[in-house]
Amino acid sequence: MHKFKDFIVWQKARELVKVVYQLTSMVPDEEKFGLISQINRAAVSIPANIAEGSGRKTNIDFCRFLDIANGSSFELETLLILCVDLSYLSEKDLIPVQELNQEIQKMIYSLKQKLNKN
């Protein structure tokens, strides 16, 4: 079992959630139960799965949850791109989120590599 609060990737994922919630407040209210909800759920899923996986008994199980977290980060990226396609957000709006999200993806990959060695 691992202490998820000590993982920098989990801390960064928490930060990502805050940034995403601020960003989705710019999306029209008519998308409240559509894109906004799905975007926010994908963002929340990242730190939640890192935390859940850290509580599993084996590194293999932890890696499975890291895969789910990583999948959610790619889902988030896609949903935000769709917001640009629909002219709800600008590409410039996405830059900080995309940079943080890509950093988290790399950190998840590195953590998985470390866990697989142990």
C-alpha cells in the first residue's frame, strides 16, 4: 500500500481538477449536463484513480488504476478539444490545461515504470 498524498502526480492531478473546473465555467450553461459534466468527471477521475490504486495490495493492481487515470487524462484532452471545435473555448484557453495534463501523463508513465521494476 502506498501513501497517495505523497505522490506528486496525485498533487498535480488535484491542481488539474481546479483548473478544469475554472475552465468549464466558461462553457455555456446549456452544456451543464453534457460536456461540462463529462469534462469535470474525467478530470476528477485522474486523482481518484491514482488514490484508489495506491490502496491496492499489489503494484500490478496499482498499475491498472494508473492506466485508468491515464485513460481519463486522454479523455479529458479530447473533450477539451471538442470544446474548441464547438467554439466554446479557444485554443489559447487550453494551453495551461494541456501542459499540466501532459505533465501528468508523463508522470503516470514514469510511476508505472518504477512500480513495474519493483
